[in-house]
Amino acid sequence: MELHVHHRYYDEGKDPWDYPSEALVTLCKDCHEYERREWKKNLDILGWVLARAGFISDDLIYLAEFIHNGDLAIFEIMKNLRQIQVQP
């Protein structure tokens, strides 16, 4: 089985070997191809879901900042502020 190292993210100007272990995941070749192929489609779906929930582009910046800082509670706060009811 052929294994690949998948980078969860890339930083401009950084060499592929200069990432911390938590930024890397080992995948088989087929899973790695799937991940790369499906990433954009899944981002589009996430955007659609957030838009349907009432989020606007500025909300996404705040959400990204809070996720980056490890505070996922902002999602609940934003839902309550907007009195949004997310459909399953």
C-alpha cells in the first residue's frame, strides 16, 4: 500500500517539511486523491449550509478567527444573536 502525507493546510513560503505534526495526516494514495478532489466541493457545501443558516461573509471571518483560537462557542453565540434555527 502506498502512503502519502497530506498537509491539512499550507502557509505561503513554507517548505512542505517545515510543518508541525498536527498539520499532517497519513493517508493511502486513494484517500489522498479523494481528499484533494473533494475539498473544494465540501467547502462549497459548508458555505451553502452557513448561508442558509443566515451567516454573511463577515460572520465567516469572525467564525474563522474563533475556530483558529480554539473557541467554537462563538457558533452558538452567533446563532443566538441572529435567532437562527439551523435546519438539519
